[in-house]
Amino acid sequence: MIEITTIGAKSGGPRTMPLVSLIDGEKIALIGSNFGQKNSPGWYYNLKRTRNAVNLNGRAGEYSCRETQGEEREKYWQMAVSVYKWVRAIQDRAAHHGFGDDFGTNKIIVKMRIS
């Protein structure tokens, strides 16, 4: 679990929230599941628009962010499933709501890597 502060994509104001994360050496992958809902969580849109965070676990600074794809996304998906058993349940919930078979890899684990 980490605490991250982003700049609001619409408001321009700081937004601080705790997030579940995967630590991979110097990298941190964030899990943007929004509990299986159709829309991504607000912090995802903030990071996607600004591409940086201004605070990580109380350490001020700029942390670059990007969305993972392909093999890297698959690597973090597998890590998430093995570390957090609830990730599979969220994928099942999303499929139950008709969000499609690819929802789990393209939407539930939308990872922004902070380095």
C-alpha cells in the first residue's frame, strides 16, 4: 500500500489517496481496478493526463508515470493475481457485468508505473 498525491485532471488541485501497489525493484505498479466498475478510478485519469505524481509516501518530488502495455502489462497482471487474490474476483465481477473478456487485462490492471 502506498499513498500518492496527484494533480486533479479537471480541478488542478492536489488529490491524495492510498493505493494498492506492486513493488518491482525501483518501480511501482499501481492497480487501477476501481473494483470492477466500468470507469477507471479518478487517480488513473489524473496520472494519465499529467503523467506525474507530486508526492509518494510523504516524499515530495515529481515521479514520472506511464501506462504499461504488452508483455510488461502481462507481467504485472500475473504479479497482481499472485499477490492479491481479490484481483481475480474483480475481473470476474467485471465480466459478469458484461464488460468483455479483455476487460481484465486492458482495464482492471491499468498500471501506471512510477520511477
